[in-house]
Amino acid sequence: MNKKLPIADPAAHAAARTGRHCAERQRLEPWRGEAAFHTTGEFARTEDRRYHQHCGPTALTNVICTLRRRRNMAPLDPAEIFRETAAIGRRRLTYWNIDERLHLGGTSYLLLRPYVAACLRQLGIPEARLTWRVQARPERMARELEQGRLLVLAMTRHGYYGSHLVMAWGTVRVAVPGGASRLYLPVSDGWSAAPRYIAADSLHICGYVAVEA
């Protein structure tokens, strides 16, 4: 199995990993139909500048679009939301718009929670409750997602995504014959305009912000 491919089908991925016939056992997606799927490619160049290593502002754009849809708030231009989240990050020294070839820049994971809070306040969702988790423990993530929270995952050295931020918005459990079920998280990964999935047990170095709206 090529670990460098995104996961589009959790059951097929589990079958490739285990060599067994696997099937979905449970799918809980509280945000299906409302989750946003904007990508870094959409925002690589806006009216005012080029952007680099901007997965953080893109993930926050997806969070804000998703929350605003749930609340039936007046729609905003996603590009406008992105520009604002990027600007907040630059002002707070949380997002550094530096070409990746210099091996610098991107979003500070240490300052992620206050960054998320500042973006939500500025874009009309000031009362959301945020929790920073240092370690992405699969079952705790599952509980929070199944309770209707959104997670902003901050991955480091992931097998496919490397260092990257994404929005997770549900859970899929896959039954493996003769073994424990496997947990997958549907995500808006900032690279695809369709849902992708992350195996929870692949998040070895990952913290996250849980957003409870």
C-alpha cells in the first residue's frame, strides 16, 4: 500500500492495511452537508498578495464557513474570510507568510488556540468554547467529534500530510474481522474539495483545538 496517497475510502484503506475484508461499522458525521472544503490552491494568490504555507488560515476558513452555515448566518466571501484569518495571524505573529523553500514560516502550533479564538471573535462567533489538546488520543477525539465539536488538527511529520493543519468533523469506524475496529476521521484537508479521511492511529505527533459552538 502506498502511504503517500490520501484516504478516500476508510474501509478500502483498512483492508489494504490488514489484508482482510473490512466494512464500515459506524459513521457519525454531525456536520455533513455543512462542512466546507476550501483549499490552499484557492487562496494561493488573492487580490493583494501571494500566500505560502497557508494551511492554517485555510483550515480556519473552513471552520468559520462551517460554523456560519450551521448558524444560518449571512454568507461571506470565503476569500474575504481567508484574507482576514491570514491578516490576524500576521498581526499576532502566529502565521508567517514565508516561501516554504526557505524552510521557515507557516502557522505556530504553540499559539494555535489564541489564534483560533481571535479569528472566531473577528468573524462573528465570539462565544465558541475552545480547548487545546497536546496529544491526539483517538478515543478522546472520537468523543469530542461525536458530541458535535470541530477539531483543528495540527499534525507534524504525518505519513501523508507532513506538517499540516486540517479540520476534522466526524468519525468512521471500520470493522476488521478478527481484530479491533479502526477509527478514521473525515476531514477537510485543505488540498481536496471532497472529503478525505485520516486514520486516527496515524496521528503520532499531533495536537488539536476542539471548537464547541
